[in-house]
Amino acid sequence: MIVEPLRSDRPIPIVVRPSSKSEATLSSLLGYIKGNKKFIEDTRLKNGAILFRDFDIENASDFEQVAHLIHPNLNDGYLGVTARTNRTKYVFTCKYLFSTTEVTNIAPIGQHTEMAYMTNRPNRIFFCCLKEPKHGGETPITDMRQVVLDADKHDPNLLKQFKAHGLTYYRNYSTPGTKVKDIAEVRSWPDIYKTTDKTEVEKVCAKDDIECIWHGDALSLVSKFPAIRKHPETGDEVWSNAVPVFYPRMRTYEFRKMIQTIGTWWYYLMYLLWIVIESLRRLFIPDTQCGLYVTYGNGVPIRTEELFKIEDIIWDNMVTFKWKKGDVIYIDNDRVSHGRLPYFGQRQIVCALGMPDVKSST
């Protein structure tokens, strides 16, 4: 096997690929994982992400075998923000696999720690490309430990309020069966919790330190968590949150960064379309009533200027790569964030969520 960085100027991801056709088979990859588990975990801890590329991963079943062998404690449920479709409809043994977020393809999804707004969140994430997107659709990743280091160098006070107060996340869900108000509201609360029993919803939320606030049959979920966490294994400070996803005005800035950094012509068209959508949203829906919203932990609104400065640092450390069919990337969710760039055309990326063996600290 060949093991090397994807880019010489970034620690993530480390790429593992076959050195010959005979090593490209699924059985060869599984054999490599069995014989090199310590190396894989040491690399994950040191670098944060590993990309297995050019192997014969044909379907979700193949992917699940790889993910389960690396991290056996996979989750078979998803209580997060976005809609995900279980993939067992075509591979019945893949009970741990979900399609990636079904948020509209024209909108970028900012860098975030998966399920940072709840206690029982995954500490590992696997993504696999089953169908390459032809235009866009990359899943950028960022070393969030480096983001904290760079932010402190840039301005020692930039993260001061985040460290002192943490964050309060708000998820607002309309009354089931009514028309949703906001593009960020992609799931109904009965769809998330698989029940219409409010008491049962409250019991599940309590396990994740989430407060339920009912407005008739509409629901607001409120949770408070740190913006910066210490990595449970290394003790390093990490910008570990979902602010770019929850802050309503961040997507417009994400588009600006994409145009500045990548410059693809159709990003300009999507940006113009998004300006229209966002302008209409702001006319009728204040930020605080959006499907997703976030403040400092003490309830004070976050200053947009501060977030944009942090976003600049995130983009300076971001790594973007084109998906290839069969790619599997293994990510340390306690250190490395991920997002999604807009796309059009077909795209099929599936994921598996690896849970800690014991309850992680917040």
C-alpha cells in the first residue's frame, strides 16, 4: 500500500491507496485494515482524517464492512438537524448507513462538528462516494485544532466570548403538516423522533441535554454546549461546533468565500440565486425565527464580524478534493470538521457514524 498526504501543505487527509491492481480489491483493503489497526488509529489521532482511495468499493455493503472493521461501534439512528435516508432499501445488511444530508443542493453547508448540539454525538465519521458528482458536491474538511491556534495568533481576543460563554443552539420546528417557513427546516420533529408523543420526545431530548419548548404542536429545541472543546485524547483545544450551519447569514458569506477561493462560474449563478432567496427570507423571517439559530451561551447575539473573521481562518485551513467513486474517508469528529459545497447533477455520498465506547465529555 502507498501512504502519503493528499497535499504537501496540509496534514489532512492522509491517503491510503493500492500500489497494484491486486491490492485494489475489497478483500485486500479489509486485510490491510485488520493488520494495521494501530497505524490507522495513530494516524487518525496525529492527522485527523484518512482517505482510502482507488479501492473496489462498489456499494453500501462494501462501505459498511470497511467502516465497521475500523470502528465497530456504529450508530443505527440519527437525531440530527438534516434529513437522512437509511440505505437499507438496497443493501439490507447496511443497517448503520445513511445518505448524507438532503439539504437543497444549491446551498453550501458550512464547516461543522457533526451533532455538536447534543451530548451523544459521534466521535468518528465515515463518508463514501458511490456516485461521483459531476459539478461540485465536494465535502471539504478542516483541522479545527489549527483554527484555534491561528485565531489566537490573529487576535488573542477573537475567541474570548466563545470560550467564556459557549453557545446556545435553537432548532425551530413548525406544527406537523403545515408549510415550513425556512429552508433550514428540512425535517419535522415527528420525523426525527419517530413519534408524535410529546412526552417521549422530551425523554429522548433529556438524554442529550436538550430542552423542549412547545408552542402548541410546534417545537423549539434548545441546547447549550461549548464552542471550543478539548480533544478527549490529546487535550488540544478545538473549534468544535456547528455555528456556520446554525447562523442564518453565514451561507451568503460561504458563497463569497467559494467565489474568492474556487471561482467556478456556476457558483456565481448560485450566489445570485441565493441572494434573492436570502433577501426574501430576511423580509419575512427574522434570524431568531429561522429553522436554525445560534447565540452565545448567555443568550447574547453573536457579532457577525467576529464570525466572518473566524470563517476566514477556517477557509485558510480548509482542504477540498474531488470525490472519486469508491472513496472512503475516515474522520475524527472531535478534531476535523466537514461541510458540503453546492452541486448539480447526480451525487450519492453515504455516511456512517461511529460512537464513542463511553459517553463523551462536553
